[in-house]
Amino acid sequence: MTPLAPMPFPDTSFALTLVLLLIAPMAIAGLALVNVGLGRSRSAAQSLLGTLVVLSTAVIAFVLVGWAMASGSGRDIAFHLAGKSWDLVGAGRLLGMGVADASAREQLVLLFEVLSVALAAMIPWGSGADRLRLRAGAAIAAVFGVVVFPLAAHWTWSGWLAQLGTNFSIGNGFVDVGGAGAIHLLGGSAALAVIWIAGPRKGKFPREGLSTAMPGHNVVYVLFGSLLALVGWLAWNMAGALLWLNAVPLKLVVVAINTVLAATAALVATFLVTRFRFGKPDASLCASGWLAGLVTSSACSAVVSPIAALFVGLVAGIFTPLLVELFELVLSIDDPSGAVSIHGAAGLWGLIAAGVFSSQSGQFVAQLIGVSMLLGLMLPLIYGIFWLMDRVIAFRVDADGERLGMDLHELGGNAYPEFVVHRDESYR
Amino acid sequence: MKYAGLLAMPAGFFLTIAAIVLFPGAAQRAGFVLCGLAVEAMGLAVAVRGHMQLRSENR
């Protein structure tokens, strides 16, 4: 399958894409459960309510402002360099005006991007678990909806990156059907920025000795969330193939098979790695491996063969648990949800692998250029914006609030009021 | 140190853009793009190192 210029959307494709996009939010629900399960019990309600707040803020901000920049209409703002047009940003209408009159395909693209911005914005929220305040999460989501995601989405799916093939004969241009870059790598970068700015949870890295283990409070949530995410991911990748590659419905079965293969191969690999490393398989790390496999499928599922998808997932399953350990023990990165490894690193690997295993010559370079933009431009931009925001709205809760737990401090009540509150690791 | 690393990363990105514009040949272009990514990787490494230093000072 190769990307083509947008063409009239057949009725069957429209109906199929719409149905798939109605199933895709299962991925968001699954990730929300994973984030809650990986956090501590005294912050569970704040984590799940925060997910709803973050989603709502990101979606509203995107539809009111971001969509105008993200849309790939004929009124885009471009500049000319080296005799070529560089499509920089959309110039659509603000406040969601014109959506009702847009073509069927444009409306589906809006729905796809609304779901994408919601998923991207909740990734850093998971990494800031147990110390990030609700209003900080909402502010981060607003920035995602207004500036960061619209730029990345426009460049990836209709702007200068997508046009690298037609303008510079570099493969088929940057290909990212399921949002491994515009959603996951972007979200992983934002997660890293949040972790750096908010700092680690109290007591995570004591003055002496190794870091303190703070395991998730409900591994059943984590594992069930991972299963739920698979359903959403299947729909997400197939909808992406229909929208961005103009795939015919008959080709979608391979996309689904590749998605499942990437996830399962990653799970098997993580299971074996953790079994070898710790003597027994680690359930939460296995879930991380499974999700990392799904993230790689976002980039690869529509453009590589099943055996390549399996290999890509396998590699993700091997490096994900090792990276989680490296980030925590060596690099002092306190990432409760593992988002930097799962979404950042696996997204990066998926995008590169999509170039390596593509049959199109030059695709590898196109993928590298896309990665270069997401990493080299977006990470510093996100960090800079978040750093400034932190001066105005402190990201991190105060020490007393962290000791009490985010549920009591921010919501005034616990998620599990009948449970005994566990001892505080910060008094070590 | 962290900020120096983060500032170096866009330099890598602009190197990549320069590769697209300046080199029509596939091999040269790929080489230059890889150089750009290497600069970004170095910038990220410096930023991570800076973060680790700050953490050890704050402990």
C-alpha cells in the first residue's frame, strides 16, 4: 500500500472508517486503566478523573483552535525553498466553524485527530502520576490541543513531511498511519519533559542506595487495560490505513494481523526477558511490553509484512523492560507509567522499522527525517513551553499533598475509602 | 548543561532539513540526515546527563 493524494472517499470506506473510529476510544480506556493501575492506591481516583479532565481539555482546545492549524485544506500556509513548496501549517477556520459543511473525509480526519490528541495528551499525565496537579494536567492538555499536536499532525499527515515523496522523491514521504510519531513519540517526549520538570516522587531516589520500588497498586487493572487497548488499537490502525493510505477494505485484514502479531511477539519477548532477569515473569512489565508492541504497530502495521511486524514487536518486547530499568536505576527518571519507554522509545523504533522493512526505496530516509523533526524540534519545544508553564502554574503538588495522596489532597476523598493506607516510602 | 543539550537538538533537526535541500543524491542525503540525528542524540545525551547531575546535587 502506498500513500496517494486524497481522493473521493467511497461510501463503504466512509462507513467502515466511522465504525472503526467509534471503537478506537477503547485504546484510550485501556491506557487510562493501565495508568491508574501503575500508580499508587492513594492517587487512583485523581488519576482517572485527571484522564477525563485531560481528554476533555485537549479535545475542546483542539476543535476550537488546533483544528484550524492541523487541517490540510487548500488554504495551507506554505513557503518556498529550493524551488519547492513547504506546507507549514493549515489555515482553516477557528472555533470549529465549517466542520458541518466539510467533506465526509475531512470530518473523519477531524474525528481521528480528536481521538489522537486525547490519547497524546494523556501520555504525560500517566508519567506525572502521584505528584502532578489536576490543573497542571489540564494546562498541558490545552497546550497539546492548541499548538503541539496540531503542528505535528499537520506535518505528519498532510504537510511538508507527508509531501517529501512528491516534492523531493524521498520514498512515499513520512508514513505514520496509526500515529506512532504524532501521538506516541510526541506523548513520550512530553512525558519526559513532565518528569524532568516535576521531579521524582518523594522517596523514589533516596540519598543512599538504590531507588525505592513503588509498584503499581492494581496489576489486574494494568493487564485488563492492556487487553482493552488491543481492541482500540486494531480499530485505530485500520482507520488510519483507510484515511492516510486510501487502503481498500480488503487489505485491512493484514493490518489487523500485523497489529496482533506485533503485540503478541512483544509480550512473549518481555515475558522471557523478565523471566530470565528476575526468575519469574513480571506482570506489569509484560503489560508494558504488550503496549510497546502495539505502539510499534501504529507505525508498521499497514506498510510491512506480517513476519516483519512480528520481528519489530519482538525487538520492542526485548528493549522495553530493559529501558524501564535503565531509566529508573541509571538515569534517575521516575516514570510510573513507563511512558518514555512504551510510547517514546517504541514509537521511535516503530517509525524507523517502518522505513527499514518498507519495500519502497528511500522510505528509510523519509522516516528518519520524520523522527528528526519529532525528536529534535518537538522535544525542546515541549520542554520550553512546559518549563514556562511551570513558572506560572506549579506542576508539582506540595510536599504535604504528596504525603496525603492526590486523592485526599485534590479530591477530598480516597478511591478506596475502606482500605488501610499504606506506609509512606518517603519516611525511609 | 541540560539546557545546552536541549538547545543542540534543534541544530540537528536543521542539519536534516539542510540535507533535504542541499543534496539531491540519495546516499549523500541519507548520510547528512544521519549526521543530523547524531547531533540530536548527542544533545539528548547531554540533557540527560545534565538532569542526572542536578538530581545528584538535589538529593
